Amino acid sequence: MSVIQTIRNKYGKIAGAVIAIALIGFIISDARNGSFGSFFGGHDSNVMKINGVKIDPKEYNARIKEFETLSKMYNKVHELDDAARAQIDEQAVQSIVEEVVIGQECDKLGIQTTEDEKKEMIYGPNVDPMVVNFTLEGQPIFVNRETHQFDPTIIKQFEKEINEQAAKVDPTGKYRDDWETVKKYVTRRSRINKYHVMMSNSVYVPWFVAKHSAVDQGSMAAIKYVNVPFTAVADNDVKVTDEDIKDYMTKHAAMFQADEPTRAIEYVSFEINPSSADTARVLAALNDVKNDLAAAKEKDTKNFVNGKTDDQNAYTEAYLNKRTFTSRYADSIMEAPVNSVYGPYFENGGYKITKIVDRKTLPDSVKNRHILVLTKAQGNEVATDTAAQMKLDSAIAELKAGVKFDSVVQKYSVDDGSKDKGGESTITLVQRPNVPKEFGDFIFEGKVGETKKVKVSNDNFAGYYYIEIMEQKGIAPAVKTATIVKNLAPSDSTVNAIYGKANEFAGKNTTAESFDASIKKQGYDKRIGDNVKVTNFSITGLGPSREVVRWMFGHKVGDISAVFQLGQQRYVVAKLISVADKGIAPLSAANRPQIEQRIREEKKADMIAKKYTGSLESIASASGQQVQQADSVIAGGGYIPNLGFEPRVIGYAFDASLQPNTVSPGIKGMGGVYFISVLNRNVPQLPGDQNLLMQILGPQRRNQEMQLMNGVNQSIQQTIAKKADATFNPDNF
């Protein structure tokens, strides 16, 4: 003990100082990588900074979750694929930027949303459309069952149920979370929407503009023309120099103006496709069960198929005819004998074998009318069997006494789906498995005019129908089939082999020179992904590829990436070929081919215009082309029938200096150089009476204003992206 006490006495202060220094070091280290990282000169943990407003990962992730919830709800899907998630990520970024920038403008203008307005948006009378269309599990919630219309009084009732009876109606809390997400989004976006409305409502179309547009839309010309394509001059005959490119980019600077930093890559894609061995494996598996499928009894077929197939929706009780059997092999399958098995055959990404279970002659659709009484609904007994039969017998008696069917339906039937239609419904052959078996068997296999009382029963639903067959259409042969599907997918060994190939390529080609040389030597398809922004989560041609985008914004031109795996589709090795900051984009390997092509076409157009002169017939003869005619060239349009988008040709067609029946100079168009001759022009004359003119032009003017209003709303987002002082941290997305 004396030794320990001596150490405490002599070295206690030193030890304390060491511990204190260590703790400070830990705190600073944590701060450098945490929310105070930028203050201490370390890693900035914020996802983005918009006009001075920092967005941290917590807020960003909350916005992503919000967009995912809304997307699933309003698109009525349970899961999102990679492409949908990438799109949502980009939308979330755009939404954050928009809300910050417009929010600041709203602060300056005093645009607010009061608490009373927020209540109106959620509970009425000015309910937001997102509240009206709120769904759970794909079903609208705030709809009156009797009127089938939105009913705001149901909202409070719904909130009461999910709060007070959560254990029963919402045990997971999902319904409450979804509803709170919608409410939060609607109220937060309210003043942003006000700003949009204010801007779009500022649109005004003067009467002189409406008059000018009316004249343009009504003006029509007929022309003859010769189109000499750019291919009339060989590419080798047109030289494009670096000076040409420099001059072009200077003259067309606006075309190369970048509102955000961009990157471009060249890449090689190693597609993850099944091998011949994978195909052989799948075919062997199907051939192994083919005889057993043929021998299976009809009552055992469903269980047999479901135990062997990769597609649990492959088996259906539906009968298919030539109209509804959409397989490319439908004709062969429908002609095969009952109990025979057709295949294997390849379709929709997998190999299949199909057994013909049954064949009948059936109508494609049946119109019927019916009365339904229930003994059980949603698993609960609602009437005794005797009481239900007595009720239906009373309905039948009234029908036999001459009472109209629709009146009896209103009095006795509980089928809300057909009650308002006099009990009538039309069932297609494909829908037959969705109705009670006894109901479907009678209407499809009975005869028009027949009536029948049938009993239906399952775990949740039971009762009696009285049915009359009114009409049967499209009577034709139909088959019931059972299909086993084996998806054709690459095996682990195939995937490993493809990865090995990609990894070998990346390992051997670590410089730009070796990357290009290896591609040329091995005959790989080199592709380009350009104009990629830091906020992108997808690259055209590659699909969802956030990791590639992250890499692009952390490397320099000429760097070669490691192997990226993009979903289950491909491996990619990339080379960064262009880095463009905000402003004028520099010449790069990504944009050079496009610029060269435009310069080459301009030079070709000049050569063609100088080479061919004289009448259209002589130009056609000399160029090996034909004289053609367009009779419906509209001044207010951009497209010409059979020519496409050729605004310059339209401009010449209505240029007063080009006299009819004379030949224009060569006109550089989208598809070549045009020489035209105007046959006639028809320009409408508007009435001089101002009141009459306003009556005629009023609807057109309002339509123009609506188009401009929509355009303003769309352009606000683009303007915000251009003007916002935004910085993004790719590593933190």
C-alpha cells in the first residue's frame, strides 16, 4: 500500500494532467469529425449549404424518408426500386434548395402561413389535394362510403382511432407516421406554393401578342424543296481545327455555360449476364419436373406448381382465350392437348413449362344482374342462414310479381358495388377467379336469360346470390393453364468470373494511356457519362450510380477508378475525363466530339449552299435528291410534316423577301441543307371590330396565359438552381 501511496503523492498531478490532455484530444478529434468539424478545420459533416443555411445529415435523411413515404403512398407501391430511390434522392435535394431559397424570399416579402390556414389545409374547407388523396395500403381513407366523395369530417375520426385505439387499428404506428408525414409536408410547403401562385399569376399576355399568335397559327404555306443531306459531303473533306473549336465556343458561349460544377467519365461496363452453363442448369431443372407436372391431378396441380416455380403469381385459376393470353407462344399452347406440357420456352427473363389443365368454350365477358344477402361479413355473422334465405326469397317473389329489378335491388341487396347500377355488373373471363366460384361458374357456363339462386361461403364472407345472366360476349375456346417458371439469373460462379474480369482490367490499367490502349486492344465498348452534377444520383446509361458520382467529385482528370458494382446488372471501371466548374465549361474529351460535329455540319452546309444553284430540278439532279412538296407549313409551328423540326425552313417560307416561285439560298436545317420555293401563302385577316376581335381571341389568349403560367412554375426551379449560392459535400449524401 505504501508504494501505491507514494506513486499517488509524487505522480498524481502528472497523471491527472496526462488524462486531461487525452480527454481534450478526444473532444477535439470528435469535434473535427462531428457537427463542429468545419469550425475546428476538420471534416464538414453537413450535406449541403444553401445561401448560408447548413443542412446536416439528420435533416437530409429525414427529407429522404419523407419523400419515400409520399412516393409509396401516392404511387401506390409497397417497395421502391433503385431507380425510384435515385430519383427520390435527387428530388429531395432539389426540394431542400427550393424551400431554402424561396423561404428566404418569402421572409423578405412577408409571405406566411397562419395557424388558421394550416388547419384549413388539413381539416377544411380549403383542404390540400394531398389530404384529399391520402391513402393507406392503396385505399383512399377520407371517402364517404355512401356518397363515394371526399368527406373532411372523417379526418378527425381517423385521427381519434389511430390515437385512442392504436393497439387495435394501428399496432405498428405506420398509419399515424404516414398521416403525420403528409400533414408536415403540406403545411411546410404552403408558403412555397403561395410564392409559386404569386409568380404564375403575374403572367399577362397583351392583346397584340395574342393577335400576332393568331395570325401565325392561321398562316399556312405550301412549298417545294430539295433536301441535300450533310452526308453529301464526306467527313474527310471537312477539317476541324483547334482554332475552329475555340472560335465556335467563343461565339456560342451561352451553350457552354454551366450553372453547377459537372464531371464526365469514360467507362467500360462488364454486364452481369447468365452464362451458357446457367441456361443449361435452368433447362435441366424444368425437364426434371416436366413429366411430374403432366401426371399431376388437377386438384394437386396448384400446390405442385407453387412448390416448383420461381414466380408465385404464375398459377392462376383463370381461363384464357386468344385475346387475353398474351404470351407469344399462346397459339401453340392453346392448340396442345389437355394434360400435355408445352416447353421449355424462354419468356420475360425466364424459362417456362406450361400444362394445359382444361379447355372450354366460354364467353370473354358476361353482363349480369344480381341481388346479394349476407350471413357473414368480414368474418362476423350478420344474419342466420334461415333469415338470409327468407329475405332473398322475398326479393325473388317480388320480381316474379312484376316489381322492377332495380327497385328490388335497392330494397334487398347489400352489394354496394352494383346497387347503384340496378344490380348490374360485367365480369370478364380474366376476372372470373376474383368472384365467388359458384357465382363465376353459373354466369360463364350458364345460358343468357337463366336465373339461379346460389350459395357462397368462405372464411370472411358468406351468403346467397340471386343471379340473372343478361348478356355473354366473345364466346370462344379458352384454356386453364399451370406454368412453372425458372428465372434465368447468373450463378455465383458466373458473377465471380465477371467480377474477376473487371478487376483484372482495373488492376492492369491504372493510367489513362493504358486504359485507352487496353480498350482498343480488347475491343471493349467505351461509353461516356457526361454533364454529371454533384447532386445526381443516376448517370444516363448507367442508372442509379451514386458511388460513381461520389468518386467523380473526389478525383482529377485521368484518374482510373476501382471496380464499381451497380445493382445486379453490371460492374464498371471508369476514367475521369472532364472537370468543369461553375461558369464556362472547358473543352474536354466529353464535349469535343459534339462540338466538332456541329462545326463540321456548319462547314458542310456552307459548301453545299455554294455548290448547288439554279432551279430546284437542277439542284435535285446534281445532288441525286428529289424535289418534294409540303402543303401544310404553319407559321406558328416548329414542325413540318415529313421534315420534322425545321424552324429555319418555316421562317424562310413566310419571309416576304422570298418571292413565290423563286429558289431560296441554301438553308442549314437539322437534317441537311434545304433549297425551297414557295408555291403560295395564306395569311388570315383578323376582323377590325375590336369587340368581335376580343371575343375571337379571348379563349386563345387565356390558353396562352395558362401555358405561360405553367412555364413560370417550371422555370422557377431552374432559376433557383442558377442563382442559389449552393455547395454540396458529395461524401455526406
